[in-house]
Amino acid sequence: MKKLIFVGLFALLILVQIPQIFSLSSKICRNVSQEYKSDCREILQLDLSDEDKIFLINHLGESYSVFDVPNYQGLFSNNPPVINEDHFNYNPKENINKKFVLIFSIIILFLLNYILYKILKKYYRRIL
């Protein structure tokens, strides 16, 4: 009877351990170097497909942090900062006047183009 209980407990222990033995983490993280083992386990806990997890784990050694990249001086780092204090001298009437001038100049340009087009159209009609 004791032998039967022992065999039953051993079988139960094996049944409990089977998912762990055949799990994805035990197969994949076994080949990962020691410094990336914790990262490997974290990737396996993510909600991703198995292909994505395998891809990330295979490329763990190729990752780099921001501190690995040298800090180069930028192109514009020597430029002095621009201080714009024009907003203190803002005049709304002057701004409206500039907008009206812009709108009327565009209207005048379109009218001139239209007039020139009519003149040239008449001229070319006579030639042809």
C-alpha cells in the first residue's frame, strides 16, 4: 500500500512538472547567456506571439542602450539662443493692416493674370 501511494505521488509530481519541462522558457532561455536570462524571462511574460518572442530573444545580444552611443556635438549647438521679444510690442491693428495688404495684393495679382490671359488669348486667336 505504501508503495502504491509513493508511485501515485511520484506520478503526480511528474504530471505537475511536465508543463515546466516542455515549456517555451526552459528550451529558449537555456541557450541565452547569463546576463540576458532575466530579460529572456521578461520577454516570455509579454503578451506577444511565440514568433515575436523568439525573435526578441535571439536578438538580445544586439540591443544597446543610449549610453553606448557616443554623444556627438550637434550642428547647431554653437548657435546663440534666439531671444524674441517682439511679443511685447505687438500691435493688433498693424497686424490686421498687414493681412489686408496681403489679401488685396493677391487679389490684384489674380486679376492681372486674368486680364493678361484674355489679352493673349485674343492675340493668339488672330494669329491662328
